[in-house]
Amino acid sequence: MKRKNILSLILLGLLVITIAVFLNSLDTLEYENTSDNESDIIEIRFSSSWAGVDSKTDFLETLIQEFEKEYPHIKVLNESMYGEDFLFTLKADFASGNGPDVFGLWPGSDLKLLIENDMIADLAPVLIDDLNWYQNFDPKVFEFLDQGNGIYSIPFEVIYEGLYINKDLFELYHVKIPENYDELLEAIETFNKHKIIPIAYNSTPEGSFIYQNMIVQLAGKYGTEHPIKRDGTIKEGYLEAMYKMREMYQMNAFPEDAFTLDDASRNALFVYKKAAMIVQGSWFNSSLLDETVGLIPFPIGKKSSVIYGVGNGNFHISQQTYKDPKKKEASLLFLKYLTSDKSRAIFNVSPSFIGTSADESGSYLKNLGIKLIQEADELVGPPDHYINRNFWESVLIKEFPNMLEGQISPEEIFEMLDDY
Amino acid sequence: MQFYQRLNIKNKLLMMFILQMVLPVFILGIFLLRNVENNMKSQALTLSQDMLKVLELRIVDFADDIKSVSQDLLYDLEIYAVLNDDQDDKFTYYHNVNNLKNVLRTLTLSNDSIQAISIIDQAHNNYTYDITSGRLNIINSLPYDTLLSVAREAEGRPVWYVDYNDDKGDIYLTRVINDIDTFNEVGLLVIQVNMEPMKQDYKDLSSELFEEVFLIESEGRTVFSSADSEFDASLLKEDETSGVFYEDDSKERMISFRRIENPNWVVVTAISKEALLEEVNRFTRYSFFIFVPLVLLLSLFTIFEGMHMVESLNKIVHGMQEVSKGKKHVNIEVERKDEIGFLADSFNDMSTEIENLVENVYTEQLTRKEVEIKALQAQINPHFLYNTLETINWHAQLKGAPEISHMVTALSSIMEASIGRDNKLITFRDEMKYIENYISILKYRYEGRLEFNKTIDPSIMGIKIPRLILQPIVENSINHGIGQRATIGEINITAERKNDHIVIEVCDNGKGMTSEELDLLMKKINSNDGNESIGLENVNKRLKLFYGEGYGIRVMSELNVFTKVIIIIPEKKLNEGDIYYV
């Protein structure tokens, strides 16, 4: 190589180094920013009534753990609450724009109000896009929900209500399992004689299931689901049920402290055989109940009408979440996981869970429930779904003890419905 | 490149020094200083980001606390009892209001950051608790319409608003209250926050390095700063959650900011570049003071050493120029033992050698000139003489004088040989013929007192030798040997081969020489003064020039007995066309 070429190469190298040094020494402002990693994890809030003493609580926790293992970038904050606090908190959260991302809510006036206020996302396009997911559910359940053109709810769990009986107490005191109202009254008398509380009742909203069961038996499906007559008054079934409740109250069919008893204590009376009967729903099934327990429709009407519906395992995504692409994706993932076959397998272990697939079977209690549904003459939605919720809780439930005591008549109570 | 080539060595050395020493140190210095500076800035900015992250967490915690209070209030049924009350039953209404105020008082007193809580219903009735007096004093300054507007946009969610109607910004968290059963709007919740505790924290955080800390709200207004000054929020990039930049072109302050997601505020800190780089600048100054004298001293060293080197080279160049101008010998004095010293020594040797060679060439040329002049002298109109001799020969033969004819013929042959035509070399045979003609003429002169014998190896006859080598010797023998005696003179020429050499001997029985005379003669033959040239000396020089210093003539003599001239030449075969100056 010529000297000229070598010198040129050396000068070129010198130039390159000088430029590199110059560029490397430019006045740049840099900083390390490693503290934003937490933003990689998407947090979604979930709320349902599957909490506290609910038998599905543990299964829900298991499911969330499994989900978070499978999707480590998503954190599910389980804000589920048991009992009446659940609905209040859910409504208060939605009222304050603070609704959970994914939540369970049984059908009824509250759900209807949320849908009307555009607070719940329409999931129909997602279900159409993912037919495998859609086929996971019995189509009849969607029909039952009847949400018009949209699909706002993903029904995962059905519920029923009926009269749970401690068969062993009936046998012990030679009481015939009641098939009509008169036999029920006889049974009440017999148990009273043996210092057994005939029916575990309290005056909370959940305690009012007995009243609701009596309504469906007395008013029938149409009467229950269309409670207001043309003249604006309440249908007879709703009034008659109250009078019969008062009759039973006067026969001491209920615990002495029924007005102050909480839900858990009320349930305990039946579970620990201090009460012979309780009107409860499928969520009441638990390992505490064995084969000494039976389940029958409330024995009052001519037909066997059973309260049936979709339970709290009726899942939704809030509209607010749906507008946020990141949260929407994470929430849909969780919702699909929550309503998948895998999830069903987890919850099926719980005796209180009856899924929404076409073929369901399971434990003794679950089979009793399925049998109750299958043998029913008609399946009726819970009456509190058809009466203004606010009235139901603020007036009807509150005034129920007064009504039982005879201080207010059933008609006077329903007159107050006009204000709602 | 041409520029570099044109530079003299001194400047080249200086340039190389700059390239090798100053440039790398300069580049390295800039590289190091700039990198240290960048590194320090990077560390300060990272530190500032960490500090801002802490501030962010504190603000988020603070905001979450206030939000929790507002959410707790919305979980309280007392609010809905008051807001949904149609006030038909005044007793119940006042009972509910009293309950609500108790709730408000409890929440306000239990939280340092809350100045006041106000709940305003659709009919603009307000239910307020203010920490300063417990009376309804915030309601006068509350920008209700604006707060309602921003709260409605948030659809029930809490939203922050900073009001600048008076000198200082009032910070509010507000949200509409929707009925939990109907989701209809029933009122407005406003919480006025007290930022004083946090302000104090900000002041404590500012330092010499972190000159100021600002909190900027979503509209770009300064919520507060540690030094009570304003910050131009338009400098902040909207799409960056955090970042750093220079505040302006003067680059005196570096700005580090961090956007807080909720509330949508920005925490900003201004870093004084002067305070940050104080140590670096001091180091730079010290380095400069060390570097400059070092460079100057090293430059002087280089220049001094370079000059010394260049001086030596210049001496050599000067010597070369002298030589090229024609000076025969130049001696350079260089006190170096390196390559330049070697170069100077070599130059000196070369100069001496050149001088010798020039001297030799000069002498050789002089000798040749002398021979040529002699030859020219001998060739004065040789053709005229030759023709005249032929005419004499013709007349002698006509007049019947055969001796004259013989002599003229011999003379004519000698002249022919002297003219030499073009060939500088002749065969030994021709040289002998020339000798014989010469002697035959001289025989007439010496009238029978001269005898000539030759013993020649026939194989030698064809060998070429320089012209007229033997004639001066024979002439010498006759003039100085035989001619000095009255007896018959005898000249013997022998020629034979001996070990690749040809040895020619010319021997006469003339006067001879004493050993002193012989020494004198030999000195004369070998001397180079050239002032008094004799035939033998001429022959000797020509032989040496032609065959080399190892060759020439030798003379042996004994007084009154003999003189023998011996010529030893190499058996050198020469081609016909070769030309030699002999």
C-alpha cells in the first residue's frame, strides 16, 4: 500500500475518532428511570357477593389465584362483600363513578337501572366473536335474562329458592313433611310443642325469602312478575302472603328474636337443628348440610312454583372499564376465565353452585335443587326483582316487623309504593 | 497532502508533536470532562427523578387520602338522607342535617390535609364544615358553577380543581353526588384541601442543588413552589410522563419533571447547573493550568530537539549543495551518534571518495590529453608527409638508391602506425612490425652498430595491446643505452605467456644504470607530478590506466652490462570494435 494511502487511512481514523469523541461528548441530558415498572401490571377490581360466609368464597379466591398465575400481568383486586353490604356498596360505587371493573349482580331492578344508565358494557359483540365462549352457556339462560338486543350479563350461576327441611327432626317428632299450607301450620304447632323453632326467619332482606316464596306460590308466575294491577294497586298474592306471614308469626312459627337476629345466626338455627325449616336459596348449600336435609317447594299454592333465576354469578363489565383498552382486555380475560369450564370445575365442588350449562349434576344437595327446578310447574323470578328495589328495602323490609305485629297493614305498606 | 509535503522538517516535527501529543490529550481531555459532566448531570437528574418519585408518591398518597374521605362520605347514608329529604318533616330534616354535620366535622378534624368539606344540594343549600372556624365560611369563595361543571364531566368520579380567583390558589377535590338507587344527580361534594403541610415539605426538599421544587396543576398553573416563583409549564412535553430538559438557551438550570397520573399534576425541580458542576469546573481549571505549561514545555523540548536534528540535517543538505556546486571535498561536523550522525559520516566518506575519483579521472584525462597532444604532434599533416615519403621512395628507386628507398619505406610504415587510424588497440604483431621498421631506420643511423633480436611466442602475435607501448622503450634503450656506447648495441625483445599473463621484456646491452640511477628512474616513472614526462613514465601510466594499478613496467639494470624493461600485462581478449584511451 502506498504511503499516501496509509496516511490517508490514518487521518481518516483520526477523524472518525475525533467525530466519535465529539458526538459522545455532546451535551445530552439523560437519567435512569426504572421506577415505573409497576405500571406493567394491570389492576382490575372485582366485586360479587361471594365473600365472607358464602360457600363460594374460597373457590373464588382459588380461581383468582389460578388466574393471576396464568396472567401475571393482571392483578385482580377482589372487593366482594357478603350480604346486604354488597349491593349497597356496588350501587354507591357506581353512583360515584367508582364502579368495579368486573362484577357479579343478579338480575333485577338494580341491574336494569345500571343498564339504563349505560353503566354496563354490552358484551354481545365479544360473545359473537368468541363462539367457543358463547357455547359454554345454556342459550335458554340468555333468553331468561331477556336484555333486549344487547347481552350485558354473562350468566354463570343459576339459583333457586325453596323450603329446606331438617328431615331428621320431622322423623323424630313424627311430623309429616307438609305438602300444603294446612299441613305446614300443623307442623308448626307440633314443633312448637317440642320447643323446636318451626321456621328460621329474621327481618332482614334475606329473611324475606319466605315472604317471596309465599308470593310466587300464591300469585303464580304472571302475578309475581307483573305485581301492579291496572289501577295501580298491588296484586293480591303480595298482600295475601303478608297476611299468611302474620298468621304464622302469631303461631310463633318464627324465632322470638326474629327482628334482631342477623342472617348468620338465623342460618345457624337451621344448620344446628334448632329450627326445623328455613326458606333459603341455593347459595345456602354448604358442607354443613348433610343428607338429613330435604328441599321442597314452599307448600302453599296449588301449583309448584319455584323461585328461579340467575344468581350473583351473573357477571358484567362496567362501561367505564370497557372504554379503557388496557382494562377492557384484562377484564375480558378475567371474565372469560371466570366463566370458563375450568372455573366451573372449581365452583362445582361447592354444593351451593349450579352452573348455567345445559347439563348440571353434583352432590346430594345440588341434585335436590336440580330436581326442585326440574319438577317445578313453573319457574318464577324473585318478586323483589319486580318491585322497586328502594321501596323493597327501605319500606317493605323495614316495615315487615310492624306488619307482623299488626301495627301496619299490608295494604298500608304497599300504598307507600306510590312514592317510588 | 501537498501542504504537508511542502512543510519543512521542523514544521513537520511540530505538526507530528501536535498530532501525537496535544491532539490526543486534547481530545481525551474533552472526552473525559464532557463525560464526567454528563455523568454528573445524569446522576443528578436520576436523583431528582427519585426525589420526584418520592414526591409523587406523597402527593398520590395525599390525593388518595382525600379521595378516600370523599368516597367514605358517599358510602354514608346520612348524605342521601339529607339530599333526598323533601324537608316536609322539618324535625327529621334537621336531625339528618345534624347527623351529616357531625360526619363532616369528624372527617375534617381527623385529616390535617382537609380545610373544609361542603355538600351542596340541587337547591344550592350547603352543608359545610370548615376547620378554621367551624362556620360556613368557604361557601363565599367557592367557585360553585365551575366546580359543578368539572365535577359533572367526571361523571361522579373525584376531580381536582385549583381556583386562582384570589392571590393564592385554592385547591379543591369535587365530585357530583348521584343517588345510589336512581343514579340521578342529587348534589355536589367539595373538599377544600390544606396544602400547607406539604408546602413545608417542598421547602425542606429544596437545596443548593435542587434550587426549586414546583407543583404544577393540569392547566399549567403553579399550585405552589418552594421559592414562591412561577414556572413556565409550556416547557413541559405533554406526551411524556417524566423527563428532563434545559430551562432555556442559557442552560443555567436543568429541569426534571414527573407527571402524576391522578391528580393530573406535575412535580418539577430545577437543578442549578452551576452548583452541580462546581467541582467539575474547578477540576477543569486545574487541569487547564497543568496542561498548558506542560504543552508549552513539551513543545519547547520538541522544537529544541527538532531544531538540533534539523540543524544536523541542514548541515548535510548544505554539504550536498556545496558538492553539487562543484566543490570537490566537503567535511560535515555533526555531533550525533544516531542515524543522522551515520548519514553525516557516510557523506564525509562519500565526499572523500568522490574527491579521489575526480582526482583520478582528472589525472587520467590529463594523461590522455598529453598522449593525444603527442599523437597530434606526431600527426602534423601526416598524409602530406606520408605522400612526400612515397614520392621520395619513388624517386630513390628511379635514381637507384635502394637504401633510401628502404629507409623511406620503413619511415612510411612508422608514420602509418603513428597515425593509427581509428583503432586504439593494435595486435602485438603490428606493434612488432612497427618496432622492426623503427630499428631498421636506426640501423642506418648507427651504421652496423645496432642489432635486433626477437623471441616471440607465435600465439601472442594476435593479442591486442595498447598502441605504441614498446616503441618508447626501444627508443629509450637506443638513446640512453646503446647510443652511449661505441660497441655494437644489441636489443632483444622476448614475449611469452606466464600464468595467464604476457611477459614482454626489452633488453639492451647498453650503458646500464647504477642502482641509484635505477631507483631515481623508478621514482620518476611512478611519480604523478607530470612536469617532466618521459617515455617510460608515459607507458607505465597508460598500462596502469588500462590494466589497473597492479600492472605497469619494471626496470632491471646493471651498469655497463644491461638494462631490461619488463612489461607484464594480463592476457586480455579484446574485441575489434572496443575503444580504449591508451
